[in-house]
Amino acid sequence: MTAGCFSWRADIDALVFRPQEHDGWCAVHRLAFRALLGRREPAPEDCLAYAATHAAAFEAAAAGKIARRGYDAVASLHLTSRDVARLL
């Protein structure tokens, strides 16, 4: 997967992507999309479509968290709905 491409991992019930200029994975659990989409049970397709529409906010949220926490280049991380919402 290339930077910025979103996919769904059913085993962890989350959207995943590799942030630009980062080798680790970033995950956004389906529960975060409840708040972002305002739906009780968002389907994976809904989550993927939302992330694609708001890709810049997801990338910026990941970059900000990586910088704030000082994660190394291969560290994995997760984003919450708040991480993303503050950049929309």
C-alpha cells in the first residue's frame, strides 16, 4: 500500500493507512467513525469513503500525532475521532 491509501482491516475493525513520510501504520477504529459520521453502525465502505473525502485531515492528524509524541519512523499509531475532527 502506498502512502495515503486507505483500506479496511476486518480483524481489528478499523481503517488503516500509512501516513505520508512514515513507515508505520495508522489505524482508525470503526467506533471513531460513529462520531465522525453520526451513525451508530457505520459500514466499512462508509468509513473508507469518508476517509477518502477527508484524506487531508486524516494525514494532518496522523502527522500531528507523530510529531507531538515523537514516534519513530516505523511506529504504528491510532487516531481518535477528536484527532480527525479538530482538523475538519
